[in-house]
Amino acid sequence: MALGLGAAALGLGGAADAGPLDWGIDYGAATDPATARRYRLLVLEPDHARPIAPLRGAGATLLGYVSFGEVERQRPYVAALERAGALLAPNPNWPDARLADLRHPLWRATLIDTVIPAILAQGYDGIFVDTLDNAEALEAREPGAMAGMVAAGAALIAAVRARFPRMRIMLNRGYAALPQAAAHVDLVLAEAMATRWSFAARRYERLSDDDWAWQATRLRAAQARNPALQAMTLDYWDPADPRAVAALYARERAAGFRPYVATLALDHLLPEPRA
């Protein structure tokens, strides 16, 4: 449904008359090159059949998405992983994705020997690691059967760093493994820092100050372990409410973090509203 609000009404402006932007995420297949080139750091879905050179701004860093904690059904290596017993139950929020056993040697080898090299071969500067926090949830839910999942996640990050020492690595959450993983990553992301999408209520909602502080404490503890680590935040909100979006940027930036605000789909870039 059309909202009747153009870019000017939302305070977004056009790519031609706007300045550089810090960072963003776009998993869509139709990333706008003019917008993409404004970002200093960009996270993209590497499985789309397209060149990435037109999306790279001068001096920009491009990271390819890779899920460590689950595997989407369309990935070409799903069948082999399933035959080997490396896949677990479907993700209840994303039924097309199966949870992955981080302890399984075939899954670890698939990531290190196949998935990550394929991303780098496309010209990406590194990877964005998602769903590592599934390990904590699985181990908490089934402490017997899933014992060692968090440790396996931390060890996998260390193994990736050892194999690709100059690659940029951005980790999404993964807080249980972060004390061990912090030394091996360049950036850490707090997804849903101040706001999130409620799957139950089917709307964006604000989180409590205690929820925000819980993540902030973990980000700062990780930076204490690795002073070079950069802390990023990702909040979700309706872009038709630019005042609220701007307030989210201001809050996270005031705390010393590098913010980005988007919709849950993360299928197009949403530049920060101009003041």
C-alpha cells in the first residue's frame, strides 16, 4: 500500500545531493548502486547473481552475509549437511531455515573451505557472521544434547580468523561466545538494540532501558578485551516515522556506537533521515 510519502517527505533526500553514510545492510537483490556507494561499510547478501563493484564507494568495506547458526533451505550445501546429520530443527520464526550444529565437522569445513572462500572470491572484504547466538539458545534449552555448542561457536570464529587472518569479520550478537571471540573479530553488532519487530504482535516495539543496558554492557566488555573492536547497533522501525528513526540514531551514537535503522526485511537501504 502506498504511503503517499516520498523521499523528501521522509527527510531522506536523494543520493545525488547527500553526503556519505556510515554503514548499512541490504539483503535484497536490487541494491541501488547510487545509494550503496554512499556507505563506508556495507553488508550484502553474496548469493545474488550480480557484480558488487558498482556498489562499492571509494574506500568502502563490503561484507558478505553468512549464517553460522542456521542454513536456509535454498543453500546448495543443504542436502549434504542433512545427510551427515549436521542440521537440527527448523527456526520457528523463519521456517525455511534449519538450525545448524556448530560442533559438526562437516558444517565447520563447509564454512571454512567452501562458503567463505566463495564470498571472498566475489570481491568482498570479509564476512558478516549471523545467528551465532543460536548456540546459546540451544544449549540453554537442551543442556545435555547441546552441550558444548557455545564453545564450538567461539572455536569456529577463532578457526576462521586463523584461516583468513586479513579478512574483516563482523559478528552479530553471539554474546555467549563473545568473551572468547572478541579478539578474533573486527566489529560486533547489537541487533535489536533499542527496538525490535514483535513476531507475536506483528509490529515494531521499543525495548526497555534494561534490555538496552544489557547489550551495551556486553559490547563494552568486548571492547575492553579488544580495544580495536568497533561496536555497531541495528534497530528496526517504520521509516514513515522519521522523527523516531532520527531519535534512535541519536541515542545509539551518543552512547559511542555506530547505528543503523532499517525495516525487518533488510531488503533495501534506508539512509539516515536528515536533520
